[in-house]
Amino acid sequence: MAIDAPETPAGDSGGIGGLFAHAEPAEAPPASPRTAVFASPSAAAPPRPAPPPPPAAAGQRFAYWTESGQTAGEDDDEDRDAPGSGRKIALMAVLAVLVVIALGVAGWMVLGGDGDGGSDAEASSSAPTAAGPQAGDVQEVGGVAFTVQAAQVDETCVGHAYGDTAAFLEANDCTALSRALYSAQVEGGPVVVSVSRVQMPDNGIARELQALTDRNGSGNVNDLLREGVRYTGSPAELSGAEYASAVSGSTVTIVESAWVEEGSEGGSAEIDRLATAGLELAVPPFPAD
């Protein structure tokens, strides 16, 4: 079958020659070859370029993941790190303040709460103590009520004794001396009781001191009346006193009792009993206790 040729009339049988004779009429324009649809690229119109990607969209997305995203990550890291660092610094500052406060309180306590620590150290050792029995306290021993009238603690016995006892204590000073004055009322009248508790360096010296004071005429540790302490209704001194002593380890207790008024109706036996009872009476604790 011919391509793009007019149909042959039914009665024409011119054969092959006749076929070709009528194949290309003079009036018909030449047909374009069928292969014209496959024209070469140079002959065809230039291809239409592909539309470029949106200039801002792609670039912005890339910038977001590379720059903005990275910056945000760094900021997040800084935000995460900053509070932790700030909290650590704040905690260290608070701890430093607490340490300073603790040191200040400790120093204040060591110095006695005021700035007079130096003057306190230079003050006399014969200062009344705030610990132990206080004036007005009552202690009952053997059915008798004894009332504290005065109390005092010293760190030395030198200057607080007389007679041979004073000489002994100058050579063998005590480590602490605690004394108290008690008053009592018995059937015979008012009584004054002096209690002295002496702490010696060791047990042997303590027994030597007791043996010395037990002897008549050997002197004794001063009672507080002898050193000028007074209370309402007290005598000026112990007169006709009875004596009792005891030793426990390195501590010696010496008691003297007397009638407040000379010539009281009571006898020596009564005040002697009170002297023995006085061994149980309390005195302020030693400084080291």
C-alpha cells in the first residue's frame, strides 16, 4: 500500500508502470517525509528550560537546617549549661557565707561572747561561778535543811589557807578549790557550815593534805568567812567550830560547823553531827569538770 498516495481508479490496470506514473500528480505539493517528526535538534525549536527552583524556598530550607538550626542548637546548649553553672556558683557562694557565719559564731563562743576575753583572763581567779549550787538553794541531809548562802571557785590554793596548811599548799598547790557557806536551823539555834573541796594533783598528795589538816594546830584551808564573805545573820568568824574531813581519789573535803551565836543552848555534839552531814553538801564543780 502506497504511503500518502491517491487511490487508483478501479478500472486502471496499468501495472507497475502505471502505478508509478500516477503516483505523484503535478498539482499536489510534495508531502513531507514521515520522518519529519524526528527532526534533528538543530532544526527544532530550542527546548524550554526547566523552571528553576524557587530561589528563596530551597535556600531558606538549607539555611534553616545548617545555620539557623545549628545556631539554635548552640543556644540550647548554652541555655542548658547556663542555669547549671549559675546554680553551682550560687551554691558555692551560699556555702562560703555559711562557713564564715559558722566561724564567726565559733569565735564568739570561744571568746565568751564579748570582746573582753583578754581582760577576763587577767581578772582574779577568785570569781564566783554560775554553775552548781546558788545562793538560796536548799539541800536536805540527815533531816536538816541546809541553805546555800555563798559559793566560790578558785584555780589555786595559794593565799587561801593559813598555818602549816598554807605552807604545804604553797609547795604543793591544788589544781582547783571550791567552797560554799551553808546556814541551818536546829533546835539549839542557827548554825553556819563551811564546806571546802580541794582538788590535788594526785591521790598521794591529797592524802597528805588530809592528814595535815586533821591535826590540831596545823592550820586549814580558809573558810569564806575568814576571807570576808558575809550573809544576812552570819557571824564574823567560826568560833568553837567542829571539824570533819574525807578524801576521795585526789579530792579532799573539809567541813567546819559552828553556832552562829556564841553561848547557844546547843552543845558541841549537835554541831559535830552537822559537820559530818556537811561532807555530803554540794559545792560548785571544779573548772575542769
